[in-house]
Amino acid sequence: MSEGRDRRKYERYDTSISVDYVSGETFLFSYITNISEMGIFIRSEEPLPIGSHIQLKFATTEEQFDLEGEVVWINPMKADGDNINPGMGVRLVDLQPEERERVVALIRTVAYLRDDAEGCD
């Protein structure tokens, strides 16, 4: 088991969900490439600085999510382009119980779809 996985309390699931996010006067569009109960990874060639607070908006076919997050780590784009996964880790903050349940339900759906796709091999 890798050291990175050891520090994570919640299992992460790969996904591809479009997301709009706003930090101050910065408005951007990207993709959530993995998700857990308390955080997401947003792919970005220009991640925001650690500590940035952002408003997240994303949707599934069933519902819309409007959540708050904080950038807690970044994987910057390297000058030589030798970085296949640039972006930022965002911790979801100030989740109300009903919001957390909605995120957990989304994760269960993502996990189910992933497991179902793996079973088709």
C-alpha cells in the first residue's frame, strides 16, 4: 500500500464529471477525475493556490450539487510537460448532513458503475 493511500480516510473513485468553480473573481470549468466522501480531484493545468476557497457546481443526470471546497494540495503542470495528471485536491468543507448524504449517494453510484464496468471484461 502506498503512503498516499495510507493518509486517506475515504476511498477514492475515478470519474469524469464536469465542474464549474469560482474563487474570488476567477471562474473556471474543468473535470472532477476522482471523488471521495470528503474531497475531489479537479484536473487543471493551472491549479489554484493551496488554501484557495472555491464554490463548486456540478451535476449528474439526477441532481445538481452546489458545494464549498478548499484547495489542500496541488500537482502543478511541469515546464517540460512531463506531468500526466496536473490539478488540485479539493476538500469539501461545511457539508451539511443532507449534502454529505447526497455526496455519499453519488459516490455509491460511481463505485457501482465502475464495478459493473470492470465486471464486463
